[in-house]
Amino acid sequence: MDDTAKVEELLSVCRGKASILILPHNNPDPDSLASSGALQYLLEQKAGISSTIAYGGILGREENRTFKKLMQIKAVRLRSTHFKRFSSLALIDCQPGSGNVTLPPTEKPLIVIDHHSRKKSTRGDFIDIQPDCGATATILVEYLQTAEIGVPPLLATALYYALISETQHLGREVTDREIRASTFLFPLVRHRLISRIEHPVHSREFFQQLYSSLGRTFTYKSFVGARLGTIYYPSFVAQLADLLVSLKRCTWCFVTGRYRKTLHLSLRTTHTRARAGKLLQKVIGGRGSAGGHDMIAGGQIKLAGLSAEDKNKLEETLFKRLFKELGLPEDLKPNPLVIENETQGKIGPPGFPGNQAESSSIQGI
């Protein structure tokens, strides 16, 4: 199906609907938010349909909160009453059964648009799933181009940032389509806003979480991993994984963290054709859900009803399964990433008040 026919089909299934509820994935990132905003704009301009964007999790990462604010994306926290108010649903950057979107099992989406591999449970009146492109924003940019409607500067900036953040400035899992989409958007982008998003002001809690997490990070040859325990926002797992995979000589990185009653997982690799998403699905098995691409993957496992001992055993099992898949010894002896010595941990020069470092335990697996 060519792009014109695809956009016409999308608009056709939406015509006659009074309003639509747009659901990005829980804890949405810029790709999910910008793509939702683009669909909202397209439906309003071409079909006169109003819509509401609602997400089921939280915006924990400072960059994402700054992005939403500066891009003026009117996304609200999802409530159970939303499903009573809206009879039509659109899933953006996620799919039914993926584990990262709040969707009652009885609800059938009207629209599903995503760039991850199709799930067996995915159903809808209009489905456009394209795992061969690097971002969902790419698909929406192509829709807007095909529909021949002008893109406002803020929406263009949001979509452009979605493209560069999802592909690490067009350097990770990028295709010619991302290049073309970013080239189309570039003249419309407000670049000063991009800089403000990329360099947000962080809270003290962020640095406390980062300090604690580095103390829980271990290495073994070209592998780096971390079991973070309780985290204060779920997307920190992916944020740390993106940081740790930049470690010199690192080729694989795996990070786990617990937020409320869910274990969040992030897998990263420097191998361009590693099929990380498939690998993480195999490691998790039937315990939860996972998805991703060649170099990045994420997953979730529900922890409700598990004891503290059961949770620890679960994480140990996941790491050992991954070690086996990567050809590493299951009983490997991890090395701490950071080691405190007599000069580390001090907060000032000799004699500076309070320069006695507080001891921190290094935890491996």
C-alpha cells in the first residue's frame, strides 16, 4: 500500500468518530509523545476530529518532562474514566499485549501505529506497524507529508527531537527514512528548544540515584550490568543502560530496576545486527513482556505476590539466562565498575569539613 492510500485508509476509519483517545506507551518518551501529537494534529486538520492524549505511567526522566512542557504537548495522566468517555482508541508507539500500555483486555483499538515488531495479540481497524524504520515519528512525518498540510514549528521540533533521541542523533538504528524525515523538518525546528531539552536541570534525587546505581554496576570482560533495586522512576533503567553501554570496550549492557510492583529491564549492545529485542524476549520467556530492535530492547515483569527472596532469585535467573545466551559463564565473578580508594568519595580538599566518604557497598549480581 502506498503512502497516499495508507493515509486515506487512516482517515476513513476515523471519519464519523466524535473523538478519539490516543494512548502512547506508559512512561512515554519523546518518540511516543511527538508521534501522538502528530496524529492528533493530522486528525484535527484532515478530518475535524478532536482527540485526547493520555498515558498510563509517569514522566520521570527530566528530559521527557522538559520535552512535554516546551513542546506544549497536552498529554494527561490516564484515568479509568477515559475508557468510558471514549469509544475509539489509538495506540501509538505500542501495541496491545506489549506490556507497556494500559489497555483493558476487552478494548479493541481503532488504530495501532508502531515501529516495533508486531505482536500476535495486535488487532485494530487500522494497523501500521513498520519495524524496519528507526522511530514511530518517521511514520507520522511521512503521513503529514502525504497529507500535504503545513507542520507548525513546535510540532516539527517535537518530531525532529523524537527522531534524534530515538536514534542517538541519527547514529543508531537509523534508516534513509529517518534521514529524509529529519531533513524535511530541519528548516522548521526551533533549535534553542532542542538544546534546552538535551540539557535539562536535574534534581538532587537524580544524582543520588546515579551515584547509588554506579555502585551497583559490575563488569565482566565486555559485559556491563547493574541490578538497581528500587528506582524512583521507571525510565531510569533505560537511561542508565544508554550511559553504561558507552563504557570503553563494552559490547553488551543489561540493567534491571524495580518500580512499584514491576521489574523493568533494559538491554543494549554495540552490535548492529544483534536482535536484542528477540534475545530479551527469550531471556524473559513467559514471565513478562519484551520488545525492541537490533541494538536496544526493553521489558517488564510483574512482581505482585512475590517475596523479597523470590524477586532476587528472579533477577539472578534472568542474568544467568542472558549470560548463557551470550556465551558467558553463568557463575562468572563480577568486577565492580567503581572502586573507592582513600582519595575517592571526598567532597573537598584536605581539611574540608565533611570530607569523610560515606561507605557504599558494591553489589554485583
